[in-house]
Amino acid sequence: MPFPPLLIEIGNHQMEVAETLIAVGRFLVIFVAARALAELMVRLQLPTILGELVAGVLIGVSGLHLIVPPETHAQLGNFGVNLLSSLAEVSPEQVREIYAETFPNLAAVSQIGLYALLFLTGLESELDELVAVGMQATTVAVTGVVLPFALGTAGLLYFFHVPLIPAVFAGAAMTATSIGITASVFGELKYLKTREGQTVIGAAVLDDILGIVILAVVVAVAGGGTLSIGPILKLVVAAGVFVAAALFLSRTAAPLFDWVLDQLKAPGEVVVASFVVLSLSCFAAQAIGLEAALGAFAAGLILSSSKHTHAIQETVKPLVALFATIFFVLIGTGMDLSVLNPMNPDNREGLIVAAFLLTVAIIGKLASGWSYFSKEKTNRLVVGIGMMPRGEVGLIFLGLGTQAGLLTPALDAAILLMVIGTTFLAPILLRFVLAGKPEPAEQPA
């Protein structure tokens, strides 16, 4: 017997109410938790990004289960489910179903935060200084990729007898640097425009390129595909052309952008025009097989010589404060700290492997700070620590390995702990190393 139209309409309305309550409730929980922990971190003289990560842990799969990424296969907390169920007059099962279906929307919003943050990082980068440290950044990037990858893979093969493909995958997970976390910490510590800051940002960009190449190779091998040199060379060439084009446009495209902006009269012209450039750059990067995050940084670099740079920065910063907060909190929500419990026999093998991976991950990146030659006096320890956090990049690698069924539970937990350890240690160590030092002056180009 079919339901009357009125009952169907009422049912659809209840589902819409539930969807709205879930969406608004997630934002409310994220912003309240992030702000509370950020205020605490400021009073402890620690970077606010650390508070956002901790907030994610507290409300995520390791805490209250208020925000749970579906890929973790963890259940939402009963309190939140029952509350939403009673308010929207739908069943708890429907609440969970709607939550899982709409979570990608929240993840997409968080990606806007990442792209806005990297756009702002490129915008605040001194191009002449970035080019000036190009050789140092290249050396730092190559060392920071090769050392963790080689040591991690070899150690897993010979000490822990891990099969070749999982060992290579774990080694690859340690290669990249989270440019989002690095940029946020350096920006907050007023260290972004220093020689050390520019070296780390340049190296992190190259790390992403090298990480993309390694990821493509590992995924091809793991997927049973044939390993051919052609696609790899194509990816490397595409990355080189894209970076070269961004550097060229940063010298030539700013006057055209300024002219277009001067012709616009409607309110919001600065932020809209800037995000058009950001979107085009991200689209171009993704279209040629690169990461959109690299395109976001390139977009900021292209507009860094605009006469409207200050106005662009002022309009983008509030967007970063909102959306980047969501991005970093979501990183924390996916961290399952139950793997740290040594009382669980199933965790002990993972903890031993994790200790090895964490040690290699730290040493490999720290060593990169001493791998370059420079006539200028630089704080090499700051460079090494700045390269340390894996953040979302490591989690992406981990997610791919888990989905492909390449990792044992112990190795899966070990990689997660390596990502958590480097992500949390870097902001703390940077604050400790730079404590008591005067804010650096902006270095002239």
C-alpha cells in the first residue's frame, strides 16, 4: 500500500531537518572545541594548530565520538545520535546514515581551508628569497625524502621481516612533509619570511612533488600494474613544467590581475578574483596529475607581486581562520590513540615497529637540515624540525595502504603512530627551539 503524499512530504521534511541539524551541529562542535583548546595553547605559549589537533582527538574516535570520519569505521557516540534523533524525529539508524552520507561535504569544506592556507603561504612568500634558497631547498627536500624512505624500508625488511611491498609503502609514507602544518606553525611564530622559513616551504613543496612520484610508483606496483618508466617521467616533467610556469607567471601575470581587479566595482571583488585564480591553479595541477594543494601554493606565488597583495591577505585570513580550523580538527578526529595502549597484546608489535618508524622519521628529516651548503648563517635545527610533520600527507598514504589491504594491523598502527608523533612533536619542538628569541625581521630580497 503506497504512502499518502502528505506522509511522504512530512518524512522528507524530517530528513531535511536531520541533515541540517547534523551539518550545523558538526560546525558547532568543531569551532567550540577548537577555540577552547586554541585559547589554552596560547596561554601555554604553544602554536594554536596544536590545540586544533588536540580538539580533534578529544571529539573524534579517540575521545567523545562526536565527529567520526566514516573511513575509521568507528560509531558515533550515542548521546549525539539520540539527541539528533529526538530533535529531528527520525530513528538513530537514519541519523547515522545521514551522517555518513553528508560527511564528504564537511571534508570538502576542510579542503577549502587547506587550499586557502597554502594560497596565503604562497602569497606571503618572498619570491626572490624563495628562488635564492632554491638550491638549499632542493637539497633539503631530496635528503628529507631519500633518508626516511631508504632507512624505513630497509629496517622493516631486515629487522622486522616485513614483505617488500608493505615495507616500501611504509617507507613512502615517511617521505612527504605536511606543508599545511609547517606553513601554519611558521606563520604563527613569525618565521615564515626568514631564510629558514623559505627553505622549509620550498623544500616542502618539492617534497610534495617527490612524494607524488613515489606514491604513483608504489600504487602502480601494489595494484599489480606494470612498473614502466614512461608514466613516472611524465609525472616528473609535468611537475617541473607546472612549477616553472608558476614562477614565470609570478613575474608576468600580476599586472594583468591588477588591471582586471581595478575594473571590478561590486563588493567582494578582491576575494572573488583571488579565489578564481586559486581555483584555476588547483584545477590545472589536478588536471595534469599533480596534487591540488601544490596548485594552491602556486596561485599564491603568482599573486605575490600584485599591488593588491595586502588587500588579498586581509580578505583571505578570515577564511583561513574558519576553514583551516576545520581541516586540522578533522586530522585529529581520525587519530585512533587506542593503538598506544601497551596492555593490549595486539598493540605491542605495532608499538615496537612504531618506535622504529618514528625514530627514522625524525632523524631523516632532522638530518636534512644539515644537508645543504649556505654562506648565510641559518638555524639548521629549525629547518630540520620544520620538515618533520607528516600530517595529512601521511594520513593520505596510510588511508591508501589500508584501502588496498597492503598493511597488517601492526604496520597500520605503526604508521599511524609515526604520523601522530611527528605531527604533534614539530610544533612543540619549534616553539621550544625558538623560545626567547626575538621575532626575526623580514629579510630583504
